[in-house]
Amino acid sequence: MMISYETIMTSLSITKSTVGTGQLTRIQRAYKVIAPAYDRLRPLWTGGALGHAERFLERRVLPQYCPPGATVLDLGCGTGANLERLLRTGIPVSRYVGVDISPAMLGRARQKFSWLKSAEFYIGDIERLSFSDNTFDFALSTWALEHVPQIEVAVTEALRVLKRGAHLAVLFHSIPDFPWGIPVRLAEPIFRLAFPIRFLDPDYQFSISLEHHWHFAKGLHTLLLLAKDEYA
Ligand SMILES: C[S@@+](CC[C@H](N)C(=O)[O-])C[C@H]1O[C@@H](n2cnc3c(N)ncnc32)[C@H](O)[C@@H]1O
């Protein structure tokens, strides 16, 4: 079922009252500017040699952990890059749900996938998901955790809405190993003045549910695979 424009605007007003922090407003403002060019800019950090992590996600992680016929949740879905990826893999998905805080990014995603009846896009904060417990068979998030103030909260929320035994894959920018990390650490504060992003710890450890931990591009990109406990 696709969500109507009216439904999205209603969700947005709810979101504003429940989220309303300066950080989220800043993210919405930044992505309003970026959204029209986002799909063209994306290869800057996912193209060529920097694309290993995304290729690994697509070729190794999705086929193994996203079961055929799955209901899939995409956290910080943006313009729908992960939906394109799922379609490319050919894994049949019964329902794809993308959640994003930016109306501008979601607007692009809705435009691109208006033909796909199994795709739904919602405005919302990934730290406060409005889905019931044990809803999804697989969840993923690419390049969105870097914006989220409390990563553990977003990950715990994602695990809550996953079914028992289901997996969550998260891919994010991280601080590379020494000495490659030096320029990143130096540039980050300047970068942050313009754009609300941070490079996370490549050895980010979640106390629960971490199944795999992969580093790419000397640690500039980190991919984590978490599993919801069978008995949670
Ligand atoms: C760099 S884009 C990544 C988009 C997409 N996942 C991709 O791989 O192209 C980051 C996205 O995260 C979204 N985002 C940031 N903080 C969020 C939050 N707290 N809740 C939901 N979405 C958020 C932004 O609006 C933006 O669309």
C-alpha cells in the first residue's frame, strides 16, 4: 500500500511535535538542499575503490540474511538507494518500508518508486519508530547512523521491530586506522559546521546482538550485522 501525500503531511506534523530537536531540523534543512542532487553526489563516497562496503552488503550480506519474501525496513532510506539495491539482487521482498526524517529525500524516493506497490515511505525519526514489536524480517541502514544523536537508541528500536532471529545490517562512515584517521579527525569539526554528520568509532561495539563486524577502506567504512535474539 502506498502512502498518500496527505498521510505523509499528517505524519510530518506528528513528527514535528515529537521530534522537534535542533539537530533534526538541521538535518531536514541540509537534505532539503541536497535532495535534488543526492543521487548524483552519492558515488563520491560509494563509487570506485570506496564502494567495497556497499558491494559486500549487496553481494554477500543481503543474499544471506534477507530471506526471500521478507518484510524489510530501511532506516534513513533517503531517496531509496537500498530499495534499488534490493531490486538489483532479485531477492523477492513482500513489503519494503523506508523511514526518513527528510521530506525532501522521501519526496524523491516516492517519485522514483511510485510504480512499486510493495514499497511504502514514512516520515519519521529512527530513534522512535511507530511500528509494533516483531514486525520485520530484515532491516538495514546505510550512511544514516552518522546523523543520529543516540545510536544505541536507534539500534535498539530497530531490534524491537524486528522478528526474533531476524538481522539488522548497518553501514556507516567511521574514523580510519592510524595514520589515515588523522586527516579525518582534523577535517571533521570543519565539516560539521556545514553538515550535521560525524564519523563513528570503527570498533563500535553494541553490547547485545553483534554477529559480524567488517571494516572497509582502512576503517573509513564499517558494516555491522546484528541479530535479534531468538528468545528476546
Ligand atoms: C546520507 S543519507 C543516506 C540515505 C540512504 N540510506 C542511502 O544509502 O543513500 C542519510 C539519510 O538519513 C536521514 N536521517 C538522518 N537522521 C535521521 C533520523 N533521526 N531519522 C530518520 N532519518 C534520518 C537523512 O534525512 C538522510 O536521508
